[in-house]
Amino acid sequence: MVLPNKARKFCESEGIKTKTDAMDARCLALMGCVSRKLKPWSPPAAIYRELRQMTRFHADLCQVRASVANRMEALDHMEGTAKSVHKNCEKLLQEIDTLMEKNGKAIMKKVAEDKELEAKVKRIATVKGLREPTIVCVIAETEGFHYIENRKQLVGYAGLDVKAEQSGNEDPKHRISKKGNANIRTALYMPALVAVRYNRQIKAAYGRICQKHPNEKMIGVTAAMRRLLLLIYTLWKNGEEYDETRGTLPL
């Protein structure tokens, strides 16, 4: 399994410009013969697909709720507000909250169906800043890290890898690529804000970064997101308990 853009770039490197089903099949076959690193595909457990649908639905509900809440705030400060609209917005918020609560319980019930998965989620949740919903979201989006072979690949998959842009003699600007799974980045943002306050090691690393970049504190938050992601991956793979007194992964 490869990303579609990689397959297309391979075709372009071979000088193939035709875009038909037959030519696409031929290009993929050629890529399979040339690339030695490709491995046979095997399907992940079905539970991860179900959890991914449920966690994405929860994220959609959060976006809708924020939109309705902003509309209600605007109505509260607007002259001549229609009472029926305000009432319907309140009713809609209540329904969304009910759906979010039911969906959250359904997610944890689905996790409980797999005792090994449930045990891993509870063990990782001992990390300060991480809670079950965030962990389940990351695991669901990566399908239990089924296709992930190393930390670098995981960071790239989440779009948290750093790229440099330089023009002429100017100093290169470093930014995260954001060419990856946006759902993972969204899920890790708020936990990162909590971790930089209450997680001792992440707080210390965040402080060092803020001292180096006092006007760009978002760099420290992004680094905290990356560390939390790697912590989830490491604890998932090695099966150990989290110990904040031990050395942690570098930012």
C-alpha cells in the first residue's frame, strides 16, 4: 500500500503522461517490480475501522456544536434577536450534547470488546495530558499502528514532520509539513496544552523551547503534540507502564 501521489510521481519519473485505467494498472505493476521495499498488504483488525468512524463522527459533532454555540453568542449580542431561532439553537445544542455523550459511551463500549486493546488504552492513559478519547482516536486513525514501522514514519503520517524552506541567502524557515492525517493533529492539540502545564517532562521541554523562541510559543505546543504521539506509539509497542522519572523521547 502506497500513497496515491507517490504512485503518480513514479509514473511521471518514468515519463508516462497517459492517465487511463489500463495505464495506471501497468504503472502500479511496474512500481511493484522496481521497488524492493514494498511489502504485501494485510488487513488490520475490523475494530479499528469501526472506531475510526465513531471518533471521526465525534469530531464532526464537536465542530457542529462549536458553530451553533458561536451562532448563539452572536444572537445574544444582536439587537432584535428572533426568540424562535435562539430557542431552536438551544434545543440543537442539547441534542448534539446527547449525541456526543451516547457516541462517547459507544466508543468505550467498543474498546471494551477487545480486552487487550482496553488494557493498552488504560495503560497509556496514565500519561498526564492523555485521556482515553485521544488515545482511541490516534489508535483508530493509525489502525493500531498496523502500517507504521518506525517513529519517523508515524510523525510523517501525522503531518508533524518538519520541513525547511529557504530562498537565497535567507535563513531557512522550519515548519511542520501538515501533509498527513489532520485528525491526529486535531486530537492532540488540546492534550498538548494540558501536558505543557501538568506533565513534568513535557513542561520542562516546552520551557526550553519557549526560551529559545519567546515569540513563537506554538513551536513548543507542536513539539508537545509530537512527543505525546510518540509516547502513545512507544507505550503501545513495548507494553510498558509510563514512568515520568525515566528518560523520554526527544522533541
